[in-house]
Amino acid sequence: MKKICRLVVILVFRTKAEIEHLKQIYPSGTKITMLHMCDDHPVPKGTHGVVDFVDDGGMIHMDWENGMPMAIDPSEDEFKVDLEKVIYVEKRMKNVIEALKKENAEFHIGNIVEQRQGKDMSYHGSPFYETITIIQDGDLVFEHSDFGKRYYPNKIEFERMSDLSKIEENTIKQLQDEIAELENKISIKKQEISNVQNNFKRINETFAQVLNEEPEEIVCKQEMKFE
């Protein structure tokens, strides 16, 4: 019966608009949990996966945590999109990483409720599409573009909560590297000060007699000729 169910659904025709809609609401990277798959050998209930891509037939190809090579048929399989929590800052901060470096910076928590392909931002040549992320924090809803030179600038900048540990590690390492570089520059400048002092000392010692001698008076005479 399940096999017949899948065969029937395969014959379902999806319009181009429907397929484009699926590609927009299930972009690569979307996290999904399987609830029920209509198949003789289904992906088990509760299995987590990440969307790889949506093909031109509307099938959602997944990277499942158990490695099963099964695509989702959104017209028959039951699944849920896992809302991903993010930490965000208002745009007066350049980004979350810069805000982390500030004292008493203000942070907020929201959920990614939608991601979709936005406009072609290339303006010429090969298409380059922005990714639009919709973030909700209670009654607040923000639309964020990953394209930095967008006509309507972002009101917030965000990072995924799942990435925070890695961000903390990388940011601290970057700051430590900057400190090491500054300490090296300070060490070089201290050595230059020492060199200046030592060289003046050597000059004074080496040329002490010359420096203490009274300069000879030199008279320059120029003969004046009158015709």
C-alpha cells in the first residue's frame, strides 16, 4: 500500500511556480526532522537532516544524519522544519562579532522562520542571488539579506546560536593574534629606543674630543676686481 502511495504521488504534476516556491522555502541548509515517510524503507521518524537541494521535480534531497539516500516528497511525506535560533544585534553594530568585543553590548534572540532566494544582485553577467532570511523575535519580524550592498540596508545582523562556540573560539584567537602582533611591534619599538640611546652614547664616547674642541675660525676672503 505504501509503495502504491509513492507511485501515485510520483505522477502528481507540479507547476514551475510550485517548484520555484519549494526551492525558496527549502533552501540548502534548512534543517528538517522526519515525522513519517511513505515508503517501504522509510527514513525513521525523528531522523534529522539538512536540505541539500530541491530538484526540478520538486523532490527535496537531503543529507540525513543516518546517511540514507532518500529524498522527501513534500506532497506525501510528513516532516517539520526545525526553527533555528539566532542571536542578533541592531545595525548600529557592524555585526555580532564586533558587538561581542564591546562592553555592555545589547543582544537579542530570535528564530529563523524562513529562508528564500532573493533578487538577482549581479546586474549583469552570471546571475548572483541574495539569500533572504526572515527572523522573528516575538512580535518583531526582520528581513535580512546576505548581500552587503543591498539598496534597502539590513536593520539587524545575526549569527546562528549553533555557531556561537566556534565564533567565540575564533574571535578570541584573532584577538590573541592581534595582541601578539602588537606586542611584537612594541618590542621592536623598545629595541629601536635602546638602539638610539646606545648609538648616541657611542658617538659621544668615540668623538668626545672632537665634540669638545673649539671650532677654528675660518675667514673667507674674496678679491674684488673693478674694471
